Amino acid sequence: MSHVFVTRPELQTRLAAVLHPSGRGRGNGYAQEFRQFVMMVRQMGASRDPIFMLLRAQRVYPSLQTEKRWEALFNRLGHYRQCRRTGNIRATVLRDHDQVLLVLYRIAFPKATAAEINAFLYRANYGDVTFRFYSPSQITECEKRVGLTRKRGSTTAYQAYLPRNIRKRWCYWNLPYPLGIADIRRQDMIDLDECGVELSTAERGIGKAYIGKRVKQAGLYSKTDKYNLLLAISGDPTTGNRWRDIWTGEGTTGERMIEFIETIIADLGPGTPARRYCFIMDNLRYVCVLSCAISGCILILLHTSQTQTVW
């Protein structure tokens, strides 16, 4: 029994698709020289000549619709050059001059909203009849394109850069006692600070649950007691002393601060000329009204960014 293999003939019956002459199916567009020739023929009134009509039927010459589009493009923009290929990517809206202005505005005001950016661009383009307002998504897309990302912000106190405050900071870190702490050893420093916490502010607001289910759990009342904390930490690595005072109700007062410092001094014992401790605290305004000597602890109030209490 003979086996016959039926194979497809080499010359297939189907016709290959004729590619468009503008770019061999890649969308490159006609060359500029060819466009100039076509428009010259149109200006001569020979667009419907039988020769060109035959070329159009063979798909080797631009259509009449293409010629009309080029003519409208020339009347509107003064040229009929081909468009730049975008790689099938959506054209950007916020670009060129406005993009540069957006970047400069973000450098100066990183927390600005979309409405503020639109207001700035409008003022910067004042008098331009072609200016348009941008949507928040268009502004975000432009920021992504130049590398700007969204992140948690921080606030800078510009008063800290005033010349007098910069001078105070330099004196605090570089001058000896009583004008600074340059001659105070790290193990002789005691850092003192305070804070106040309410339980309602410490409650979490984000959780996880299945789709269609709410994130809920038993919470605190809206009105809770305020917990206050006074904490002091010694810089001596050999002892590692810690002192704390926790209470509820009113905040830190001058009397409570003095009582807390007295407790620390009693634990440290008498001081000696060879070793004296330095209490460091941040901007305690109510201490500035105190001028007293308590159990050998002298409150020295410096006009710097820090307040020293030297014993």
C-alpha cells in the first residue's frame, strides 16, 4: 500500500497584502521631499490627472483625503511635516515650558496642590490666549515623567536659619560653659524631656478585613485622660541611669520640673569640681521665669536654642 503525502504547493493561491508606500506597514509616514512633490502637484491642479489616479489605485500615491489633510495642516501650522512616532504611547499634555515651570514650583513648594499649580501656571502664562488648565491626573503624569514621587513631607522652621539663631547654635556647641557645652563631657550630660499622650490619639485607624467586611473593634471613648511623662537619660555608659515621672491630668509645671530635677540630684549624690553634671532640655519656656538655687542645683538660662541646667 502506497502512502501519498499531500503537501501545500509552493505557489500559494492567496495574494499577499500590498503594503502602503508610506512606511511598509510601520507607520513611518511619507518622506518630506515626497510630500513637497505631492503638494506641488496639488497647487498645479493636477491631483486628478489620470496618471496620479492610476497610482492611487495601485496604492503608491497619497489619496485625495491625505492631500486635503496636508493642506489644512499647512494653513494651520505653516508646514506639513510628519508627526513624530510615539511608540503607541499616549501623547503628553503638560510639557515644554509649563513642565519646566511645574518642576521649579515643586522645588520651592513641594506640598502644593493641583489647584495651586494651576494658579501658578496661569499667572506665569498671563496673556497667553492658548493657555489651558490641567487636570490633577495630567499634573501627576507629568510629575511621574520627570521623576517626582509622592512621599511623607516634613516642615522646616525657616526662623532657625536667621543669622542670630545660627549664631546661637554655634555658640551652644562650640563655646565652653556657661555659654555652651563644648567643655562638657558626654558622660556628664543628662538629657531631659517631656511629652503628653492621650489614648484616643494612639488608637490605630487602619486595619485589614475580608472583602465586603468592615474593620471594626472595640475602641476608646472620645474623651480620655492625658498621660504626661518626664524622662531623663544619663550619657554615662557605665551607669545608664534613667529617671521618669508619669502622671495624669495637667501638664508639666515649673514646680514639678524642679521636684524632678531635685530627685535626680539626690540620686547622683554630691558633685565635685572634677565632675559636674549638665542637664540639657529643649526650650522650656516656663523655666525661664525661675531664678533660684535648689539643693546646689543652679538653673542657668542661656539665650540659645537649648537650656542648660548645670549642677
